[in-house]
Amino acid sequence: MLISFSGAQSTGKSTLLKMWQDGVPEWDYIPEVTRLVRREYDLPINEDGTDLTQTMIMSEHLRNAFVKRDKHAILDRCSLDGLVYTHWLCDNKKVTMGAYSHARYVFDNTIDKYDLIIYTSPEDVPVVDDGERSINVKFREEIIELFERYIVRVSPEKLLRVRGDVRQRIDQIGLAFEQLGMGGYSPFTYNRSFFSSISSN
């Protein structure tokens, strides 16, 4: 299975990914490609992304979708995220239409590769400055609006919207995994003691 979190900045994706990684370490966990591009190539990200930034990001999404794996994998983000942010950058004259067209091409050719996209609802999650993500509230709101426009392009059976606190979101994800036939690998079966210790706040 290839599963990805998706959503605007500061909506709890990395927190959930880290908790799943601690609970079920045998799976593959792929951190956010945007931060990877910033660290490894020293390219500007967020509102300052360029054509080169977005091309590198979409290339990582392309690789993550097609690389061969022998175990379940969970991504911090997917090509949906890359397309949404590239769209915003194009609307704000930060990147060219060529960059957007490339992002759309990658999205169109990878979206069916994901077995499940977990969309983290922005409600109940405050914006937190981690030194890398943008804390611009207007930027975040505009990104959320774009996600709502593009999320309809994901097959309903492959989309899970998670809401509520961390405990509730973990419960919703675990149920979805079991419905996908991954019950034997679900943290609720595999490492119940770890996940039962997560507080509701």
C-alpha cells in the first residue's frame, strides 16, 4: 500500500506521521519533500518558491509514487500538495505557467498510484512556527481554499478526511486501514499499547 498525508501547512500531518512511525516502525516513512528540497538544494520554499523549487518538489513526488517497495509506505505529502502550492505560486506570479503545467502533469500521472490520501482538516489545529513552515495566515487560508478545489479530483474511495484531536484522527486512520484490509498491520492490532497511551490533547 502507498498512503499519503495531504493538506495545508500546520494541519498535523507530520505529528501523525511521527506517531505512526513510532508505533509501527517496520513500514517505510517518507518525510516531507519540500523540506528535503530546502535542506539538500538550498532552494526557497513556501511563498518564495521558484520554478526550480517546484520542479524539484514535483520530481520527488514522481519518484515517491513510482519507486518499487516491499512494504507499506506512508508519505508526509503527495503530488496533490505539490500541485496546490504550485497553483498558488503561479497565481501570485512567483512561478511560470510552465511550472504549473509540469505540476499538473505529475499530478495526473501519479494520483492513481496512491491507495489512500489522508487529508488533514485545518480545523482544531493552530498555526505553529517550526522554523520552516510559513505562519502567514492569509497564505494558509488561500492554500486551504485551493485544496478544497483540487481534492474533488481524488477518487472518493481513496480519500479520507480526518478531523478532531490527535486521538480521534488516529482512530479514523486506523479504521480506514482496517477497511483497506490492513487490519493485521493496523497499530490497533500491531501496537495497541502505544496508541492507547496517546492523550486526547
